[in-house]
Amino acid sequence: MVDNSRYLSLFDIQQRRLDDEDVPTDTSHQQERVEGSVEECLAKFFDRASVDPDLPKLARSQHIEFLCRSLSYLSGDYECLDASRPWLCYWILHALDVLGHRLSAERAAEVAGLLGRCQDPAGGFGGGPGQLPHLAATYAAVSALAVLGTGTAYRLIDRVGLRRFLLQCLNEDGSFCMHLGGEVDIRGAYCAAAVARLTHVYDDALFEKTAEWVASCQTYEGGFSGTPGLEAHGGYTFCGLATLALLGRERLCDLDALLRWVSSRQMQHEGGFSGRTQKLVDACYAYWQGAVFPIIHTILAKEGSDSLSDERWMFHQEALQHYLLLCCEKPHGGFVDKPGKHRDFYHTCYALSGLSIAQNFHMGRRHVPRPVGRADNQLKLVHPIYNLLLTKAAAASEHFGVLPVPVPEEPAEPPQPSPAAQRPCPQQETASPVPERESSVPLCQGPAGQPAAGQHAAPGSSTWPAEGDPAAVRGAGPARSQPSANTTGPPTPP
């Protein structure tokens, strides 16, 4: 049995409540309400665990049923995410992958067909068929096709057009706008670097100044902001460190300050992570914050640090698992960000990814599983930078790594976004909870259930981490959230 000593008793947890020091605020009232709802969930768990020591139990079959059903049909309330179809595909497909569920060949071909119709003839993917290409939608579509992992899925990606689109989004200072004339923030750098590495359209010239621009987003707190001078945020922090790792420039940032900041985001009462200082816990940060620890661990291991554990990440893995399984898992499938909220695909995807990271210490050939509860709660291993299964990231790198870096036919002109476009969009919650009603809208068809028109046909290694080498996460290459414009993308600032 796994040591579940993090929750010795409900009394022990109650001692970790917020102390407002007799100065109550709106923030402290919200925190107290969350703590109360968490304690209600834990009280029910303790009652059940007294007769069933194998609890908690992952509702695997219910999650799979919920996700598979949603891959075919969505309720009409999801019409607001019509410009986020690649994201819906990615969230659902990756969640199923982490759970160990394999799609039928017919269903995989249907999803690949939808994603192909989202590809712009000039390069990049939009949020839906016929929509303008967008870096976040491109990242989601490429990731979803990598999850499918078939030759057909790989061949759908127009690599020449993709590189052309990345060049069009590149700014002179090394940053990337999310789409032509769109906002500039650190998500763009991560989405560009991730798809460039994964599909082998990367070269040093494409990201010549990007690492320095990303490093300039690190704040005095230690985390990263969306653009220089703003507040540190969990999703942007992941994007910043992951981008530097993909570019092989991890030491441009202050890792000590980063580790201090991200460690402070794990809530001592709830066990989950918050995204910013003095903000509430949210299940999606199980990945956005949790994935930072394996990346830092690998960097320090490469440098020969003698203070690292060879069995644990540098956060409380069991506490995070308890929060996700006891407070965020819906018994009929899906995850919520915190007790009392509605389930959605976004939080289901990132909760499962974070749960996998919390369950598994994996460095090189060393794997130490730490699932809380039943042994069959164990999930598949997730790549902390790409958020794909390790096997899927390796397969994509192997497939594309033997192909030459494509050269667009014509040089791309850098976009000239307006000053207003360079400001980040107001922070909103990505994939806001949607009330569940009778399903009616096929995900893999056009609006109102009609077949999507305008199909755009496209022409047609390594694993994490390799003996502590962060270069292993970068994939093939030489030398080795918030809604925006027409799509949603990582991360999701609450």
C-alpha cells in the first residue's frame, strides 16, 4: 500500500486552514469557502475509507465513457467553443490516451479528417474549418494528430506551410504573435517551439532571439508572466520554462527563484496547486505547475546536483493525488477545477496529466510509481513538456526526425501587430464550465451538425528524460489560458 499519511485525520487538515489574521477580505472569504468544500469531500472519503482501505479508486471506465461519448456529440452549449475544435479534440484524445483507451481506426480517421479541414491552405491550423490560422489552434491540432499517431495523421501536417506560418508569426524581438495582427504573449513562443521541435521544422534562425525574450518574462517572484512586466502565473510559467528547455537555454532563467515560487503554489490545506499568489486552487494546475518539477529536476540532474531525490519530485505527490481524486473527480466521469464546479474537457485533460505526473517519478530508466489508492489507478506516463504520452512524443519525433527541415517557397514577411494587439487579452477562463444537457452537436462535423466544408488536403527521438538530459525532451532538430482571437489556448488564467 502507498503511504497515505498526508491525510492522517480531518482534524489534521483543518489545522492547515487559512489564517486571515483578523483582517478578512473577499479573497480570504473565497478561500474559506473552498476549504469548507474540500473538507466536506474529505469527510466523505474518511467515512468510506474506514471500510474500504483501497480507496480512492479512479473512475476509469466512467471517464472513458464520458470522453468517448463527447468525441461524437456535444451539447448545444458548446457552440461557444466552435472556434476551438482542435482543442476539444486534443483534450478528449489525450485524456483517453492517459487512461489507456485506444480509439478504433474508423474513429481516429474521422478525427484526423476534421483536423485536416482545420488546416489553412497557406499553413497553420485554425480553430475550425475555414477559420484563420492561429498558433494555439496549431499546437492543439499538431498535438491531437500526434496522439492519433498514425501515418495518415502525420501526413496531414503541411510542414512547409507550418514553417511558413511560424515565420509569419515571428516578431523582430523573438516573440511570437498568436496570429497575424494578434496579441503577443509567452504562449506563442511555447506553441511555436513545441510544434517546431515535434515536427522537425525547427532551426536556430527561427528562434534566434526567442530565449532572451522568454527570459525577460520572469518576474521578481520567480515565475513567468505572459509578457515582460506583468504578474507571474502558473500557465505562463510552464510555457516559459518549457520553451527554454525546448531551445536548450534553460539557464537563462533564475531556477532557484522559479523553484521557490512554484513550490509555494501547492496549497497546504487542499493539496492542489493555485496559479498565482493569493489565488484559489484549480485542478488544471496539477499539470501547468506540476510539470515544472520534472523539468527542473532534469536540468539539475544534468548539472550533477547531489541534493536531488532519485525517488520523488520536489512537491507532495500524494497530496496532489488526493485533491484530484477526492475533490475534483466526478463519479460519472470527468474532472472539475474545484468542488462544486461543472466538469469539462479542459480540466479533465489537465487533471489526468497532472495526476500521471504525481503518480510517477521517471528519470532515464528509473521509474518509481506512487499511485494513491488502488494499484489499477496507475495512468500512462506523460511527457512533461509536450503533454503527450512518452511513447507518442517519441513516435512523432522518430517519424519527423528523418525528414529535412522544410524551406518555404517564399520568404515570410514578419507581421506588424498594432500596439493594441501586442497587449494580452483580458484574463478569462478557458473552456468555462458548460451545463450538461442532451448531446446534439457532432464534434467532427460542421456547425449545427452539418458536414464541414472546404477540406484542405496537406502534402505529405527521443523520450523524456534520457538519463537526466533535458536535451532529450526537445525532439528532432539540428543541433539539437485564455481565449484569443478565434480559438482558446494554454493556459487558463482564472
